[in-house]
Amino acid sequence: MPALTIRLAQGTPCWVSLMTDDLPGAREFYGDLLGWTFSPGPGQLGDYVRARLGGEPVAGLGVSSVAGFPVQWTTYFAVDDADRSAQLVRECGGTVAVGPLQAERAGRLAIAADVSGAVFGLWQGEEHPGREAGPQPGGPAWAELLTPDADGAAVFYRSVLGVPVAETGGGAALLVDGRPVAGVRRGAELRGHPPRWRTHFAVADVDLTARRAVELGGRVLVGPQPTPRGPAARLADPRGGHFSVLQTG
């Protein structure tokens, strides 16, 4: 009898992965800042490790095989069929850069870009279903798309992921089982940067985390400030990878 595969609901942000040109440095920075330990990841993904929090996987870190590829975090969405979802990306005007491909027995993945060029991933979980965002310090807490075309993005993700998109005070939100799981916002602060999904990690104290990031060689891009989801700050790691921290305690 085949093993039962349990996946997160279609459209749920389920994983985040950093592509960097300095994996040892990233392990040291994020391990200290967010309390992570590390274990090997699927061999097909090259030099790749899983970050763990309390023994549970929360994120992936790898080395990009593409010269000049920017250091960045990628948000993955749970899908029931990665091949079908990748085809929908193409039909809706996006592009598929990687895959779909099998990551050993962990699952099947694809890396794509939406109509504005924002990169995201598709994950069909098998042995590794992924992890849903939550308030636990050190883990992913929220995903938000910054884009010059929030309306077009809402149509794209609704069509590709098959989930409702509701208007909010500051943009829109992707809904799974009636609750918001990711935000879509017109990114006035892009200032020449390409549209992107922003990864937020939960922390107990955003001010202390921002100061510690600087001590570890990172930068504060936007200092701690109130947001609808709680105090947050935008940071960069020593190699320029942007991410946010959100105080959930």
C-alpha cells in the first residue's frame, strides 16, 4: 500500500530558500541571528542545506549555479501538481526558469517568475511537505509581494494557484480556507529594484534583532517601525540578500 502523502493546502506559502554566493557565511549569519542549525538537503539541488529550528526544517540555503544571479530569498507555494501549475504560469504570461524537477523523495519543484518578473517557487511536497508561516521566532512569519502592478499580480496568482484574492487596505491578500496567507502590495519603495517576494522571519524583539544583524555584518535597510502585522524592520545579510523581521511576541 503506498504511503499517504500529506501536503499543505494549495496556494499556501510553504517554504523559503536563499540562493547565495557564500553558503558558509550565510550559515554563520542566519544561524546566529535566527537560532538555526543545519542539515544536508537534496543532492539534486547542489550545494544546499536545510535550516532547522528545534529540529524542524524551516528554510533552505544553497549556492546559485548561475553566474551573476542576485543573492535573494525565494518564497515557495504549495501546489498539488507542480507540472500543471508550471504550465499555468506559462499560460498566464509568466516564465518557468527551473523545472519542474524532482528533489529526491522530498518533493517536486519549479522556480518561476510572474508577469512583472517577481521570482517565486512551486512545491509539490512528498516526504517534505514544507512549513506554513507562523509566529515562532526564527521561522517564516509572512510573505509579501512588492510589485508595480498589484491588480495584475492578483489576477496572475489567483489563476495560477487557484485561490481567492481579497482586497485589503494596503493592497490584496491571497486567501486559503478564508484566511490571508500572503500579501500583494504596490511597492512604492522598490525605487528601481525589480518586483520581488519579501520574506519575513518572526523574532521576539525586532530592535535587538536589527542591532545584532549589524554586528554580524549585515545592514538595516529600514529601521524598526510599526506595520499592520506588528513591528518590523527590513535588513540585508552580508552578501546583500534582503529579508524582513517581524516581531510576533
